[in-house]
Amino acid sequence: MQISETRQSQENMRTYKITVPKRYAGARVTPADYGPEVEGWIKDPKDFLFIYGETGCGKTYLASAVCQDLGARGIKCGFEVGAEVFLKLRKSFDRDSLQSEWEIIKKYRSAVVGVFDDVGATGCRDYVLESWYNIINHRYNECIPTMFTSNHGLEQISNLMGDRIASRLASGIVYKMAGGDRRVKCR
């Protein structure tokens, strides 16, 4: 019994290296960037967190900070830019690909906290919509904690990606980030 408790204790103390974009490697969670409902999700990720706002308002920074915070607390977290999911899926159709389409989809459906940045930024062809639906629906049905960021609000997501996807994204916390484009330097 004591060995089991020791292993559990060691597992709880483990930290995970989380890969986020290099620009955001030093991103840190600061309460000024979000509201109390987002803070609650970060402390105890459950279900979905959908953050949207204008280009450059800090969504990717916050997503990167959240991933790093979770990893430091021993919670596995995967960060992926939405458009890159589909680059990887397209690559899976190459003859020399090492991963099948199903293996890639299965990775994104996996039972770790997932962070998908820039949902809806790619063209929404039928294949893209079907793939997003497969990922989002599985994570929704299995109650796997997932954070999504987008430049689009839920109404726009509904128009771009359909009501089924928008409804699932709306099932958890929906938070609009305010602020202008932080990338634009004032002169």
C-alpha cells in the first residue's frame, strides 16, 4: 500500500514539458488577462473553455501560458494551432507518410487537456469540418478538458463551421477577450 501511495505522490509531483510556440515560451498566467470563470477552469480544467476576441488581443499568449501552467503542475497538455492539424492530416495522404489519418485524429482526440489555437482560421471545406467535428465531438462526449481560441464568436463559428460545432464549443465557459492588437507597435 505504501509503495502505491509513493508512486502516486511521485506522479503528482511530476512536471511535463509543454511545447508552445517559441514566441510564447515565457508566457505566464496573470489574472489581469481573464475573468474568474477562466481562472476556475485553469485551476481545475473541466469540459470546454472557448476564448474568442479580435486579432492580437492575447488569446495565443493566454493559451500558451495555460499550457505551461498546467504542465508545471503535472497535468499533461497538448498545444496545437488549428491550421497545423490540417497540414498534418493532408500530409497523412502522402505515400511515404509515417502516420495515417486515423492516427492523427486519434492523437487529437486523446485524453489529455487539449488546447487548439485559432479555430476557424482555415478554410472550412467539408473535410476540415468533418475532421473538426470528429475531434470536438469526441472530446465533448468524453468530457475531456479542452481550450479553444478563435477570432470568431460563436455566431460566426456557427456560420463558418455549423451549428453542431458551435453548440459543443458553447457547452462550457465562453469568454471574450477584450483589447486591441498588441502586436501593432505604436509609433
